[in-house]
Amino acid sequence: MAMSFFDQFASPSYLGIPLIAIAIALPWVLYPTPSSRWINNRLITLQGWVINRFTSQLMLPINVGGHKWALILASLMVFLITINMLGLLPYTFTPTTQLSLNMGFAVPLWLATVLIGMRNQPTVALGHLLPEGTPIPLIPVLIIIETISLFIRPLALGVRLTANLTAGHLLIQLIATAVFVLLPMMPTVAILTATVLFLLTLLEVAVAMIQAYVFVLLLSLYLQENV
């Protein structure tokens, strides 16, 4: 029973072919394509308004040079939210519960922000490793600590997203199993447990959206430091 709880995080395959590529490509099929007409329908208008509002809020504190990242960050936000929300449906697979996928997003984007900072303003980028006014005996120690904290950033991005989604899915499966077990023996307790399950599902919907937003927001903060 303990091992079966983690079966939902195994990458599905059919005839030995991994299906994670389909799970990653599926979200883009669900969104309507904007047309060339002057007036769009309500769904496309709402979609464009939400993306524009998010992009404007995300790019507000960033210099004009960093606005080139608007398309990448907005697309990543929509992609992560869609995958996280689809993963809450029954009999579905959530690719963002895989640490390898999240690190595949976090490491290249974090590395790109660091390289941009080293190219555009190397003095400021290296100055982040040593706070101003540091006593001379503490300089080597602080440089090592700041360097380690810099390289931990992509790991923290990937682990945060993976851990939050994995913990939520495990809690939902554990409570759902408890409901099925308690229903024949103690129906009242099972109903109360089902109420908790419903509230937890609503919480996981919020977590799915918030974690995607936090992932992109932290990347924008890293970009802001180096632009």
C-alpha cells in the first residue's frame, strides 16, 4: 500500500513508449488561437487580458532591457498553471511532479540570467557576492556563502515546485483512501473526511496556481538583479 501511493508519480508509458511528451504538449492544444479578426470572442479576449495583465505586473520593476523576457516568462507561467491544474483531474499525470522536468526549466533560465548579468554589468554581478561594508576577515567566508547561495537558486526553484505538488497529491490520495475505507464502517466520519478532502482539493487548486506564479516571479527577480 505504501508503494502504491507513489505510483501516480511514475511516468506513464504505452508499449514501452513514454507518454510524458504528450502530457507536456497537451496544454498548448487547449488554448484557442487568436484570429486575425478585429473583434474576437469572449474566451480569446479574456485570455489576452489575463496574459497582458500578468505580463505588465511582472515586467513593471524590470528595466527595459529585460522586457525581451516577457514572452518566455508569460508562456512559462501559462504552461505551468495548465499542467498543474490538469494534474488535479482523476487518472491524469502531472509532469511537474518530476524534479528532472522542473530542473530542466529552472537551470537554463537561471543560468541565462547569470550570464546576462556577467555580460552586461560584470562588476555589479560580482558585487552581489560581497555585501558592502563587510569586515576584512569575513570576506573569504562571505564570498563562499554567497556563491553557494547563488548556485542553490535553481535547485530551490525545482525542489519547491516538485515538493509542493507532490505533497498535495499525496495528501489528496491518502484522504481519499481514508474516505473509501471509512464509508462502510463509519459513514458520518467518512462524510466529514470527504468534506476535508473537498476543501483540500480547493486548496490544491490555489497551490497549483500560486506555485507556478512563484516559480516565474523568482525568475523575474533573478533577471531584475542582472539587467
